[in-house]
Amino acid sequence: MSNRLDSVFRSALRYATAYEEYKARGVVPTLNPHDQEWDGNEPWQVQHYFDVGEDALCVIVAALSSADRQSPRTILDFPSGSGRVTRQLRAFFPDAEIWVCDIDPEHLRFCAAQFGAKTTLSQHDLTNVRFEVDFDLIFCGSLLTHLPSRSATEALSLVSQSLSATGIGVVTLHGRHSSYIQRHEWKYIDDESFAIAEREASATGYGFVDYQGQMRQRFNHTGEYGVSLVKPSWVVARLENNPAIRVLGYRERQWDDHQDVVVFGRPGVDD
């Protein structure tokens, strides 16, 4: 029996055991009443909040297991919000040092108090963000989905440079399926604005349109922040320019049957 085959199944068993312990341990149920990701007047939205967090954990564990990685000792949830995914990470990896990064200090305060997370305040200019440690795992969920291409490139660079020697990044995006959602299921934004992002994505691989009106007030962002559409080829092209990074996988509609997921990490492609 090959060492590689043995390692793969050891990894699967390790995470299966961790899952049983996670179920027994349970997830912190406390929600931040100021969090925009759920609506206290709509019970289905609260349930969806927890369901999406659990689905993120599925994505993360699948990425770790398929890449044959040990349980991460240092984890970053970026952006964290008020812990939709952080609470799942804390329950599944109780001994890990968990960091959260968000542009809203209220989210950071909540995550520190509820999940024992260490905090870093994000900035609109991501080139100015630095972390005190390198991370074995970075989950970057629903950030590139809202950024223009320049900022998305900066986010990919920040994740890449913040990984440990064997760390992996798990990043989500609005991919090809988003056009179907806009037309047949629900609206990201008004159809006229969405069409602008679609045309840009068709021409360059990346399309973006800024939020306006109530949506901008809801998210209270002073920088560019809206809806992006991204082709897989655009993401891979940015990652392949960095030989210190290895592309580990790309799956469409993997998070919440909605967002695409790209996984990459170290060691580099030639190491």
C-alpha cells in the first residue's frame, strides 16, 4: 500500500472523528443583534444564517481533507462579520488560534467576546492590511463577490502572502451560475445594473457594479462595494502568476449552492 493512499484515508478518518466531536460540542448560538446577515423578524433567515455557516464548514473541511492537510493551528476568517462562519470554525477546531478580520469594529468586538478570536481591523485599501501571524487556513467568504477587480486582486494577494508554509486559502466568488440566479431565482441588484457587470465579465472575465441607494446605506461602505461576476479563468490567471502558490481546486456552486470556491495554497507549484 502506498504512503500516499494511506495518508489520504488517515486524513479522512481524522476529519470524520473531528466531526463527531464537533456535533457533541455544539455551536455557540448567540447572534449579534446588529448583524446585517440575518433578520430577527424572519425565523427562516436565522435558520439560513446557520445553514450557510455549516455549509462553509463543509467547504473548508473538504478543502483541507482533499489537500491532505493537518488540522489548522492558525485560522483566519476574512471578512468575519459577526461570526457566521467563525462560530463553526471555533466548534470544529477548538484548539486553533482563530483570527477575524472585518472593516466593522462591532463585528470584531462580538467575535472576540463570543468566540475568543483575535482581531485585525480591515481597510478599504487591502494593501495596507497586515497580520501578526501566518495562517494554516484562511477562509475568505463573500468578499470578492462585492469588490471591483483591483480590490479583488489585492485580496487574493493578501490571502496568498498571509499563508503559512503549508497553508491553504479558500475564497468564494460569484461565478457563471449567478446570471441564472439573477434571471430565475432572486435579484442581486436591479437588472439594468446587473447587465453592466455581465457585459464587463464577458469582455474581461471580471465585471462589477457598485451598490446604490438603500443597498449602499445598508452596508455603509465608503469605498467601492457592490456586486461582482467572475469567470474561473480570471481567478486562475491571477493565481498562476505567483509561483509561490499552488492551485488546489476550483468548484462551481460549492458554497450554499450559489458561490464558486477556489482553493490554493503553499508550498508553491515548483516546491
